[in-house]
Amino acid sequence: MADQPIVRLKNVGKSYGPVVSLRDVSLEIGSNEIVGLIGDNGAGKSTLIKIMTGVESPTSGEVFIRGERVDFSNYSVKRAHELRIETVYQTSSLGIKQPLWRNFFVGRPLTNFLGFIKVREQKRISEQIMRETIGFRSAGIDVDTPVGRLSGGERQGVAIGRAMHFDSDLIVLDEPTVALALSEVEKVLNFIRSIKENGRSCIYIEHNIHHVHAVCDRLIVLDRGQLVLDCETKSMSYTELVDFLRDLHFRDDQETKIAS
Amino acid sequence: MQEKVAPTKTGPGLIRKFFQLDGASIALVFVLLILIFMITAPKAFLGYRVYMSFMATVPPPLIIALGVTLVAVAGEMDLSFPSIVAAASFVFGILFKQWDVTWLALLCAIAVGAGMGLVNGLVVTLLGIPSLIATLAMLFLWGGLVTVLSGGIQLAIPDIYGTTMHTMMVGRIGGVFPAQMIWALLISAFIWLLLNRHRFGENLLFIGDNLEVARVVGINATREKIKLFTLSGALAALAGVLLTLETTAYFSSQGMGYLLTVIAAVFIGGTSIFGGSGKVVGTVFAAFIVTVIEAGLVASGIQGFWTRFFIGLVFILSVTANAIIEDPDKVPLARMLRARMSKH
């Protein structure tokens, strides 16, 4: 298992009608690594994630999850959960009016044979996830607190804790620090580090290069649907990375000018 | 009915905990209202008879309101129930009159109501018409269909009185207590469990809270909504049969009187107008409040015409109060007042 990548993309392409979103992308996500995915808006990040997690099918190429070729005709959120992959979306992962104990288990509650939820058990496990997996210490927050009363960073923690509890090997984070205060960002980065400490992998999509460089083991850069960089973080300093991305920008602008 | 509350030493904490209980604040309003009417209309409200009469007339709208509460939790609305009440009453009445069946007639009536609800659900989910509009259209459609099928007639079924089924459903226990109240309470308990303890209820909560979240966590919103409207239709049908049993008659505009009171009961009870949260206990008390206001005003000597005005007033005030409790920023007036207060 250790050598087998969790996700492997082979020459994957995706186009929506005439719009080409991804072009011949090949990459791997191994076990127990944090991979940063960088790219401008429209570079194809979301498309890549949707294909990797099986939400959308590629128009060309193949996707393997733990060596098994993904059959997109019967793919679903449930199937992705079975394959132990979970995506934490920026704003749409939690029901804000619902208490923590519901949010931890929504979509896969612990129920008896009649479909009634084992509330006490869910609360007990939620309590455990809060304290042990994600290390919540804020006073005044318990399993009955509605998620709407948590800070933005804490909400990301809940979603990440949920993914880890359900034993996801690969957790995809879609810009988890957007619109967060600085102190909250630090919390989220710690949650991301805890993913690795728990022996799991993470794909971390982010605009802020500084955060990516600080926590990721490996960097992947997408530019207009193409993979332009895939390297170990330690092989590139923060300034080198920034320079690389700036050059990319510059080249893009040049090409657009020439084209028009 | 909520989880047991840990005893706290401080008074304010205890009061806050009380108001966090499902339906606690609305129960308080109910008690206050009764106390007021005991003063303004002592003749009626100090005797037990008026309460027996409430418990005979409230169950049908209450049962409908329980279904609509679930619909509102999912962020939807169902306005078609008056016609489903009429359809179920008609089916029940005609089957009893023609073939003398009772329990079978009840089952058929509920099946018809569920079928109409199913169609409502399909219209809402497959055609994508907002349910407020879709079910308003279905109110006309079903109502028209029932009137056509029944040929516009009224049915009187006095013979139903005295049957086992009549005694069990709407008989008077000990000669005074209406049996339908027992059924209404059992169904209330069932709906409470369904919403607060069953995965179906949880799915509705998340669908109403944020449809996108529901989708992302793997809830099949379309299927759940179809089930929801089907259930709402079945409950409206049961209410229709109870009404017909109580009045031993059917006429096609039978359910129309419930349109305002049922919707008022749901939202006075504290169920969120924005979806994502519902108060079943609140709905039970609010269904009584609406009826008590009507009776109490008349018994206090206020002209009957005023009752609708007051129900409307209570409706708008309680919905506003509930919205402010839920999120003051969603009420522009409250937001403005708060902004002004913080300036000083």
C-alpha cells in the first residue's frame, strides 16, 4: 500500500464543449504527503479536483484510485467516501444552523435498523473528535453548538476533523483560508499539519503562496489547464517560487497580447 | 421533549435554558393567552367545555401543520392541503356511502392524499417550480378535480356515527374527551421523532439549511423532497377524514378554512421561515393558539370579524420575533435599530 499512490492521473484532459479546461495532465498523489495546488482562477484547479475525487469524468485519459481504474459511470459522493477521499469545500461543507454533532455525521449518520439516529453515540464521538483529533479548546463550544457560532477557522477544523474521523486517506481542501483573519489562518494551517501527523494525505488548494510554501511537501502548479510545475517544496525557496509564478504571469500576458 | 437540561445554579442561565427547549417560549405565550381570556371571558374559559371543544376542532389543522412544518424545514412550502383535505373527505365519504366500508375507506383516502402529495413532489422537483407557486397551482388543480369528480355535491354521512371506527377516531372518551386529540398527539410525537431523531429529518434540516451542503455530503435532495410532499399529502388526507368524521359531512370547500390557520400555526410555532430548523412542539401549541384566539375574542365580546385581524397581527409579530431570535441581521428594521444603538 505504501508505494501505491492514492490517486494517479494519466494524460487527463477535460473540455466543456469548445472550452479546454485541462490538457494532458499526469500526476500522482502519494500517501502521507501534503500537496499544494497553485494556479490562477480558471487555471483548471477545480476541474482537476472534481476529476480526482470522481465528481466529474475526464474527456480523455484515465484516473486510478489506489491502482484501480475509476469507472465514472457509477461514481458518486458515497463511492468517493468508500474510497476514503473527502473534499472540504470552501463554504459548502457544513450546515450552519445545525449542531456540531449533526455536522460531523451528516450524510452517514449512525442509525439503527429503522433509520433512527443514535444521538448519544454521535455526541460522544463528536466530543472525542473535537478534543482529540482537531484539538478544540475554545470555551463555550460543545457538541450542541450550532456551526454558525464557530469562527471561520474552527469551521474548517470541524470539516477536516470529520474527514479524518471517517478515515479518509486523502482530504482535499478547497481554499480553506479565504476570508479568514490571520489568527484563524494559523489554526487552519495547524489542522492541515495534523492531517499529515495522522498519517494521511492532503491536497491543499490555495491562492496565498506563502501558506502553501509553509505547509506543503510538494507543489503542483497549473497554468491554463496544463501542469507547469511538480516539485518537492524543499527544492525551491519561497522567493524562487514567487519568481517562477511571476514569470508565468508575465509570459501569459505577453502571449495574450501577441494573440490579440 | 428535548434532552434533559443540566441544573444550573444561576437564575438567568436556567431561564435561558428553558427558552432553548423546543416550544418553551410558545407554550408560555399559550398559557398567558389562556390566563387573559380567563379574565376577559371567565364564563367560557373557566369551564372545561371550551377546552374539550378545542381538542375536538384543533386536531385536523394540527395534523396538517405537522406536515407543513417538515416542508418548511426543508425550505419549501405546501399550500395544496385544503384541496387534499377535500379530496380525502370525498373519497372517504363516497366509499362509506356506497359500500359501507370504514377502515378501508380511511386507507383509500390516505392513499389518495399521499398520491396527490407525490404528484406535488414531482412537480416541485422535476419541473423546478418554486414550491410556493407550484403548490398554489396544485391547490387549484386538485380542488377543481375534486369538484368535477364529485359533481359539486355535498355528502352527509350521519350513519357513520356509532361505527367502531367513528368511536375510535373521534369518539368521546369518558363521554367528554375527544379521541382525535390522542391521535393528534401520537402523530405529533411521531413527527417530532422523525424530524429530530431520524435520518430523514436530518436530511430535511440540511436541505433547508443549505442545499449545496446537502448535495456535497451525499443527500439525495430530490428523493427526500418527493418523500416529504408525499408525507404532507398523507397527513392532510388523514386530517380530512377526521374532519369528515367529526362533522359527518363532506363539502368541496371544506379545507379552505385551514389555509391561513395552518400556515400561521407553523410559523408562530417558531419554525424558521428561512428553512433549516423546525419546532414540532411549537407547532402543536401554535395550532391551539390560533383557535384559542378566535374563540377567546368572540367569547370576550369582540365582534367575530376582528378575529382574522388579530390572527394576522399575532402572525406577523411572532414571525418577526422568531426571525430576530434566529438572526437579527435578517430583519432590516432590527439591523437599523442595532446600528443606531451602537452609534450612541
